[in-house]
Amino acid sequence: MALIKCPECGKEVSNRAEACVYCGYPLHQGEKTQNEGASLPQENVSVGSNSEEPIAQSASNKPTQLLDSQRAPKGKRGSLKKWGALAVAVVAVIVVIAVVAHPSPEEVLMEDVTESIWDRSREEVLSGIEKRLQAMDSNYALEISTSYDPENEDSFAVDITYNETPTNVLLSVGQEDKMFSLSADALVNEETYNAFLCVMKAVLLENDWNDRYSNIEDVDQCISELFDEIEAQSLSEQYNVGTDPLAMSAGEASISDYFVRWIVKKNNFSYIVLEEQ
């Protein structure tokens, strides 16, 4: 232990004493302040190139922090995924409904019927025939003929129009006699001839209650057989629709469960009658 003089009263005291025992003056206050300053941490106070490193790190963290703040929380991200999946499912259902609600023309043509046209109301029969006609060409329509007798409950007649223009083709249905006929003043132009064939196809399909035809090709085959017979029994050496004004065919045949009679002339009235056997 050494003795030192008190700076205040000048008396000698121990160098380990915190204060002078005579006057109470603090002896080591200056040393403590200096030591405390020396023991302070040196973080972020270095000079030179190392002093910029913490600042650079802080700056580099800002974009990441910004993205993190903009990114949806995990819970919300899960919800967004669920809503996205739900939206896809809804769109898929809408597409399926649209397809089912709008069948193809072939599906409309081959739509099943459970009763013959002789056993259904004329309104239902005409609606079905027109629907099948329009599946082949949307410009076709049926109009009640002026020659139709509204008091006759056993038969009715309709004119076929195309683009609201008469095609010169008349469809007559005799429900009591179980027959229908197609007639035209002439088959000289392609439009009338096509309407003739389309109406025949529509009526055959609308009366297909016993599933004679499994597809469109079966109906076309039936009509082709009928016109082959008409051509074979022609009174002219050649039967070419619209080319030979003197050609004429008259005859009868059994085709696809129908008994068929016809008189077909080129430039004059023609008709084909199909009676169910």
C-alpha cells in the first residue's frame, strides 16, 4: 500500500481509498471516467474502408425488405390459390354446360323420338321437322300452307321457305292414313331440289320412332335408294334432274319400311308419297 496526498486538504492517505478520510474528497474519479470511456464498444466507429460495410449491408437489405412487405402473407397466398382453382373449375363447368346446351347439328338431326308423327300433335311434329331442317341449314323454315284446311284434323300442309322466300316445295302429312307427301311445281332448279331432299330427310328422321336409322348415312342411303328407283323406272332414257325437260318417272317401290309412289316430271308438277307399311 502506498500513500498519496489528497489534492484538496494535502494530507497523506492510502492510494486504495475511494475518498480522503479527512475531507471526503473523491480520489479516483478521473481515472474511472477515463477507464469507462476506454471500455466502450467500438462497433460502427472504425475508419477507412471497413466503416462503409454496415451501411452497404443496410442498403442491400432494403429491396428484400420492400419485397417482403409487398408479398402477401402465407395465409392470403393460400386463399388466392384456392380462389384461382375455384375460378378454373367454374369456367370448366360453364364450358360443359354450353356444350350440352348447344348440341351439334348431327345430334339435333339424330335426336330420338318415341312416337310416330301419326300419334303426336301437329304442333309437336312441325316443331320437330323444322328443328331438324334448321340443323341442316338455319335458313329453312316452315309456314302453314294457304291450301291447308284448318278444320281437317287428320292432315295438314306446310310450305318450305328459305331465307323467307318460298322454295316451291309443299309438305303434306295425313295422320289418319299414315302417309306424307312432298310436292313441287317443278324440280328444275337446285334450290328447290335441295329443299325437296332436306325436307324428306327431316321427315324420315322425325318419324324414326322404331330406330330404323342408326346414323345420318342410313337416312342418306334410304333417300339414295328411292331416287335410284325413280331413275331406274324413268320413262326417259336418261334421268338427270334439271337437265332433260321431257324426262319423267312414275312408279312405286318398298323402301325402308315405306311404300313409295311417285310421279316426277322435270318441268311440271311432281310429287312423292311415302306411306308407312
